[in-house]
Amino acid sequence: MRDRLIGHVRRVVGPVVEMDGVADAQMLELVYVGADRLVGEVVRLYGEEATIQVYEDTTGLRPGAAVYGSGEPLSVELGPGLVGGIYDGVQRPLDELRRLTGDFVTKGVDAPALDREKRWTFRPSLTAPCDVRGGAVLGVVQETAFLEHRILAPPGVSGRVTEIRPEGEYTVDDVVATVETASGRQEIRLHQKWPVRQGRPYAERLPQTMPLITGQRVLDTLFPVARGGAVVVPGGFGTGKTMVQQALAKWCDADIVVYIGCGERGNEMTGVLTDFPKLVDPRTGRSLMERTILIANTSNMPVAAREASIYTGITIAEYFRDMGYDVAVMADSTSRWAEALRELSGRMEEMPAEEGFPAYLATRLAEFYERAGMVRTLSGQEASITTIGAVSPPGGDFSEPVTQHTKRFIRTFWALDRQLANARHYPAVSWMESYSEYVDDVAGWWGEKTNGEWRELRTGIMSVMQREARLEQVVKLVGADVLPDSQRLVLEAAELFKNAFLQQNAYDAIDAYCGVEKQYLMLKIIVTYYTRGGEAIRRGATLASLRKMKVMRDVMQMKFECGNEDVARLESILTRLEKSIDELANVFARRRSDVTA
Amino acid sequence: MSSQTYSLDVGPTSPLNDREYVGLRELSGPILAVEGIHDVGYNELVEVTDGQGRVRLGMTLEVSRGAAVVQVFEGTAGLRLSDTRVRFRGEPLSVTTSLEILGRVFDGLGRPIDGGPEPVGEQRDVNGLPVNPTARDFPRKFIQTGISAIDGMNTLVRGQKLPIFSGSGLPHRLLVSQITRQAKIVGEDAPFAVVFAGMGIKHDEAMFYLRTFEESGAMQRVAAFLSLADAPSVERLITPRAALTVAEYLAFDAGMHVLVLLTDMTNYCEAVREISTQRQGIPSRKGYPGYLYSDLASIYERAGMLTGRPGSITQVPVVTMPNDDISHPVPDLSGYITEGQIVLERDLHQRGVYPPIAGLPSLSRLMKDGIGEGMTRADHAHLASQLFAGYAKVKEIRALASVIGEEELTPLDNRYLQFGEAFEREFLSQRIDEDRTIEQTLALGWKALSVLPREELHRITEEEYRTYHEQGA
Ligand SMILES: Nc1ncnc2c1ncn2[C@@H]1O[C@H](COP(=O)(O)OP(=O)(O)O)[C@@H](O)[C@H]1O
Ligand SMILES: [Mg+2]
């Protein structure tokens, strides 16, 4: 064992442990504390003293207990076997822990993140000798039917490949290549380690021009996020943060999804574990679990490991990005992470800033969200990490520090609204408060899919919603009856948009996921109702008659009745709608001219 | 252990024997500090004996070389620095777990107060251990409470944690006792138990609950832990944990379905705040410590089911909202952890509606998994969704009517107002001894909806309308 004695426990305050007699500890070094070998990390060094944050319950830990250093920073293991796995905040495999210690997580147990026994078929992509640079693909392992796990030269390892192993079965510990570098020979195994608090390098950042399609109409159409973008979803309890995160984990068109359950419910992780294997990825036809990695540090698990969990998650995401994949990271909830930071900081007796949070909260948030991005990888591929963080503001009040600071580092804001959630309008994304700064970036992509109409349709409906908000002020004072039909049409169209488009039932087999084409046609149908309907009203038609058109039943039900492939059916609804409105308009116009004649 | 390396501070504390010391350095609120000790662990159980020989229990909150900070559950009144003895037990606080605890009443720390003998059984750490998320079994079994507002709109399932958010003077007691009396799984006769934790509640309130259990003939299946209002408040920190440790035994070792009633979590949180303030912790909101969320989670997350084990723990905590404010830290943080909430509304209560369960802010997050074909009925989800939507509209129209006057409302608006009346009077309202079947509840829902025209029922399918509308009308 490389462990060395680095000091003794001096004081224990919950997850924060002070040690003295420190000789050669390193900052951020991974350490083992006491006879139970509790895992911890050195977070402060001063003279012969040091502070450790411990990732396990410290009950029973006594002053005087020995602390051993591992010589390495807190790192994750990266290699075949990650996909489909569930880990705690410091990447301990939870299914393996359950095998070892039963249904409850006890302390002092450790198991390697990656299975040491399992053999993977490695196929080399190079022939030795040849020159490589860090990030180069040395070979591949077909990890799942659709996921090619690329074995990369670790960043920083450049030189001449003197040996590469032939196709065959290897464990993650086996050496598959040898590289002569300037600083000596490096053996490359099927797995590598990377410190979680340090972003993995890439060649350059690229502009974000493609949306990450989520299949959620309100998000894709009104407040899109670009691949490589960063989003925050704030909302009070029960407004639907987790449902949004899970809908994205299920349906977004990323290659890999890293879902971090950070200080939230155990049952929600169980829900993902039971649902995902049964759900089919619409793009690959395979189980969704085959592209998903779960980090579960639930609210009752140790708080220091919660702090580490988002770094563990994003480091795994970067590893897959470096293979050339588009990765989506969901962190539910970053507020619980921030609270862990606050708790640890408080126990270390640091000076608090706003609401007890440490002054470095904003810096840490920035560091996390900056790890999202569209990049060119070291091996020259375009790849991305899109980060979607949930925020749980106390009392649902967005003016609190975590929401406010996060807003500075993201460009899409999906505000969840209590009123909408109470009325069971789901997803309860507020169309007034939310925004996306990626609209211009992704307009080109959407334009190609929609005969160039996307931007106009989107602006059209947004202006209806804005006019509705203004009219509602009037209605609240005098009722809707006094408004002329042309204005009541605004209310009517907005209502239709809310019911038939914005609301999306996550539990409905058809409605749960709405494809790009379907979104476009649905939007067009509703905008047509408004614009053509407006013309008809100008030509004398009444709102009541518009409302009574037979086709409106189909418009109301289209989200449930038309599958994503049912383009023809949606097109026929659109044609019938146009025809019905025109007929109405003609009838009324004729009546009017009869009267005037 | 190399104890010779310690630099022992010479304090007023002197050792009596290996684990016992006499003399304190400091007393402050429910907290004491001792010096000159060694080999004491974090979160360790402590016995504090005063000059008269009375023993109180405590726990270490902080340990360092030669010193420890201890919170005393039974308060520090009457303790002196000079002659208080402190014994470190080398283990965390534990509680007896066995079937013998059923039918018994304990104090807030798990000691019998009903005159009966000390129960015999395995001692278990009250803090429990976090459940491995891979070991959980997702809750999806419908519990019929016989209360329409719950069964129909905010369905409770086995293994769920569903709190009641109440206010002072609102009838949460009646509701909790009605749930306790009526809750059952239709067509199943599995062993069940009730574990009751009373925190900071008054004597007569505790008696009310105990009487309820007795009257329903269930007292032999109840274990009660009482930390009453006049007990030292820090004791409450242990009460829910002791209760849940016993519940875990009953559920996961003895295979029972356990209903855990925790009342009142607001009192519990006040004790947490008291300790934190004493220790000069940095407050977050309203003086509550930043770790209140994690602390509450360590209680609420002990509900659930485990795969391959027959029992379950269903929690119904009571949270009173100070000033009826749902954004107060205690209900707020609770709502972030529990799987929904049943909110009681003063306005309904004042209009004589029992149970006054608020239509919109109430929510059961696990409802969808427990209802539908084969569990309740195929139309349940759509019916509930339509009732919610309709009632939301009622609220809007009532607000409008209060501005423009009822005369100015459209005929449709008036239909909605009628629906609101019918919903509150016939669906929501029921007697405290009225135990409705789920079929009765659903029929009442359809009846309320029958006031509205078909075109308004967007969330109901044609087929459902054809099948059930008749029944309601
Ligand atoms: N898109 C949706 N479709 C159907 N129900 C939803 C949807 N979004 C939220 N809900 C309902 O709201 C509840 C709370 O949502 P959740 O995501 O758990 O809230 P949060 O994470 O913000 O506390 C869910 O249990 C579900 O009943
Ligand atoms: Mg959530």
C-alpha cells in the first residue's frame, strides 16, 4: 500500500476533521481517516495542521486516530463499465456496495468504481510504432450495442507508441499500449484516472449552433438550449424540476447522459433505475440505461460526498466528450450542493457572505458551469457537454444567492412557476419569466427544418402571449365580456396555446416526447388559428363561430392523438383548419354584404 | 492508541476511571463542555450525573484532543460545574428493538413511561443508516384512507412520506386520527403497526392520540414515543429517530407495514435551531441552521420499502406552518424532501368544510404510480386532473367575481361557481367517521363534474365521459 501516515485527528465536528502533527500532506489529497479508513480530502493546510472533509459518517471517530494519505487527489476511474452504472458522490458503485454490506450504506467500505474482473474486447485503432498526442484514440471497446468506448491516450501523454496490444479480451487494469514520452515510458491501461476538481483539456471552444432537442415543446420551441450550453431550472418544491430533468434524461438527443441526484430523494433514483432500463431510446432502439450514468448522493447520504458529486459527474461527462460524444449533464439539485458547501464552510468557521454561503460560492458555480461547452477535442472531433442544473430556492424566491449567481453563468433560464404548477399546468415553465440567449444561435438549424418559418412562428406566438398578459390585467378588473372579439381572440389563442401546446403530459405514452416536425406543425396550426382567425373576425366572423369549428376538437387533441411520425395527420388538421376558417369568413362576409346591400 | 502523544490540557475536569470524569468547564443552555478527557468519539452517548445522582443522557457534538462538547437531551437545569459527573459510553445512543415494544408508551428517548417493564431486544443506533438507493423498491400500492380529498386527488401509497401542512387551530389532529383509523389496503390483510412520535405536543394532545388508538382497538399494534411540551426541548432531537429505528425493525425485520406519525415537526425544528444558536452556528433563514435540510432528510428519507423485504414504512408527519406561511423554512424544507404535501386551508375551515384540504397546493407525487386500472380505476388520473383544472378555474373566477361582482359573470363562469360549491360541499366535505370506498370517491368526483358542460372537460376522454358521466349526473 502506498498509504503513508500523514497526521492524527485533533478535532471532529461532523464531516469536518482537523488534524495535527502533519508532515507532508498535499492540498486536495485523498486521505483515509481512522481505523475505519473513512475517505476524506485535505481542504486546508496551515503549518502542522490540516483540515479534512470526510465523505462518510464520522460517528465514533476519536481524536488521536491516524490519518493516511493516498498521495493522489480525489479522482474518478474512467474506462469501460461506466455506462449503466450508479455511483455515490465519490464514485463508489452502489450496487457493488449493496452486495458487500446489504441494503443500507455503512461506512468504511470501499469498492473500485470499475469491475476488475470483467473482460472487454479491445480493438486497436493504430499500429505500433507511431506517434500520438494526448487525447488520441488508441483503440475501441464496444461497451454497449451502440456505444463505442474509445480508449484515449490520457491528456498530457504524447510520444511514440512502441507497443499496442492486439485485439483481444482485457480487464480494465490490463496494459493495452506503451508510449515512450519525453519524460519516460508510460503504460496505458484500459482505464485511467482523472482528478475531479480539474477540467479535462480540449483543443478549442467552438460556437454553439445546434440545439439540444429535448422533445419538450415549451423548451425546444420557446426557450431552446444549444448543444454545449448551460441551463438553470429554478423552482419551488413540487413545481417540476425533477420531472423536467428526468424528461431530458429520457428524451434529449445526447449520446450520453450523466444524471446527478445531488442531495435529493432516494426514491427518485430508484425510479430512474426501474424506469430507464424499460424505456427505449427512440434513436437507437435500445434501453435508455445504455446511455445513462447515475450519480446518486441522496439527501440522507453524507454531505461532503454531496459536495463532490457534481465534480464526479462532470468529470465523467468530460471523459465521454473527449471521445467525441455529445453529453448532457443533469444536476438535481445544485442548491443542495451549495448547501453542502455552506455546511462545510460553516464547520470550518469561514467567514460567511450572503445567507451563510461562503464568499467563493459564485466562483465555484462559475467553474462548474464553465465545464459545459461545445469544443474541438484533443483528437480533433466536435463534441459537447450541455449542463442543466436545477435550483431549489428557499420559499421559491428567485432573489436568493444560488439562483442569482447561477444566472450569471448560464444562458437559458427555465423558470418554474408555482401558480402554473398548482393549476397542474405542466411543465410549469413560465413563458414570461424564462428566457434563452441561444435563440439566434439555433435559429439557422430550426429554419432548415421548418421551411425557414421557425423564427417567425416563434415570434408570432410570443407576441400573442405578451398581449395576453397585458389583456389579463384588464380582464381582472372588468371581465372578458367587454372586450371586442378581436381582443378576445388573443385570449382564446393564448388559452389554446397553453392547453394544446405548452402543457405536455410526461406520463402520456404519446405526449411525453414531441419530435421536431410535430412541434413545428403544432405551432403552425395554432399560429394559423390566430392569424387567419383574426382575418376572419375582421371580415365579420364571430369568435363563437371560430370556437365551434369541428376541426378544433382535433386541434385540442393533436398532442395526444398524432404520433411523432403522423405528419400527414397534422398536415391534414392544418389544411382543414385553414379551409374551415376561410369558409366561415366567407359566410360572414357574404352576410355582411347582404345586409349592406 | 498512542495516548502518550496527547498533550492533555489540565482543566477542571478530573478522571474518575477510564471513561468517567467529574467537573465541567462550561455550561451554556443545553450544552456542556468538558476538558481533560481522552478517547471520546464524535456522536457518542454520554451519561451526565448531577450532584444528587440523577442521570441524564447526552451526546457529543464535537470532540477534540482532551475536550468534548456535549448536548444534554434532558436539559442542564440544576447542574453544577464542580460536581457533575460525565461518563462516555463509547457508543451512539440506541433504542431497544423487538416486538415487545408494541402496545407500549416511551419517553422521547425511548424509555418506558407506562409503568411496564424495560423491553428486551436488540439495541440499535437511533441514527440509522442511509438506504442504498439500489435497494429501494419504488412505492406504488394504493392505501385507501376513506377520505375523498386524499384518495381521489392526493393519493397516498405504501412507503410514501406525505406530510400534513397545518396551521394553529386547524383540525390536523382529527385528520391524522381519521387516517390512522381508516387506512387500509383493499383486499389485503397484512400485519401492520403504528409508530407514533409526539414532539413538543401538549399532554392532552398526546392523550387524544392514544385514545384514538385505543378506541380503534389498535393499541396493541402501537408504539408511542412522547416528548411532551414540558420536556426539555433537545430531547425532541432524538424522538423521531428512536421512533424510526423501531419502525425500521418492525418493517424490515418483522415484515410489518408501519405507519409512522410524526407530530409536530415544527417543534422538532425549533429544537434544532436552539442547539445551533447555542453553538453560534451561522443561521440561514429565520435563524434555522443551514443544515436543517439534511437534518430533516435524515428523518424523512427513512420512509420507504426495500426490495425483497415484505414490510414498509409510510410516514405522515405533521408540520404546522407558523402564520399559515407555507414558505416558512420548516414547511418549505419539508416540502422539498417529502413526496408531496396535504395542505390544510383556513378559509375552507372557516366555511365549515372538513377536512379543509386545500385543492391546489396539495400534491401527492407518488399518486400516478398508485392509481389507474388494476389499482383504483382506469379513469382516476383523468378525473383527478379535470377536478384540479376545474377547481383552479373556480379560484380564478371567485377572484374575478370579488372585483366585478357576481352579476357581471358570464353564464359559464356561473356554472364554474356551482361546480366549486358542489366540489367543496359534496366531494371534499365528509364526516370524521365517514369511510368512503374509492368507488364512492370517484363517483362523487363525477357528480361534481356533471355541473360543467362537456366542452369544458378537456382532460376527460369520450369513452370515460360516456361510461361515467351518467353515473355522476
Ligand atoms: N410534465 C409533467 N407531467 C405530469 N406531471 C408533472 C409534470 N411535471 C411535474 N408533474 C407533477 O408535479 C410533481 C412534482 O414534480 P417534481 O419534478 O418532483 O418537482 P420538484 O422537483 O420541483 O420538487 C410530480 O410528482 C408530478 O405529479
Ligand atoms: Mg425535485
